[in-house]
Amino acid sequence: MVLQRVTLSARLPWLEVEAAQGLYLNRDGESMESQQLCFSVLPAALRVHLPEHSPLLQQ
């Protein structure tokens, strides 16, 4: 199976996920299960090290 066929790429400020069965998530070392999850993004909240010519550095 080619990964691009089963994934979606998007830039979003938040994402809500709903599942018929519970989803398992490990959040900062703590396991949790939920049928509804909401992820939000804070600009510049994470510091990351990228290679000099990474496409993520292009604006």
C-alpha cells in the first residue's frame, strides 16, 4: 500500500477526530483512550532541529 493513498496532508489550526471505537493515544507518557479527540496547534510552540535545506524551512 502506498502511503500517499491513505493519508491526507493539510495545514490546520486544529483537528477533531471521531471514531466508532476508542482511539489510543500516548500523551506525554500518559496513555488515554477516547472516541473523540481534538488537537490544536500553537504557533512556534515547538523547537525543532532541521537540516539546512529542509523544505519545511521554505516559506
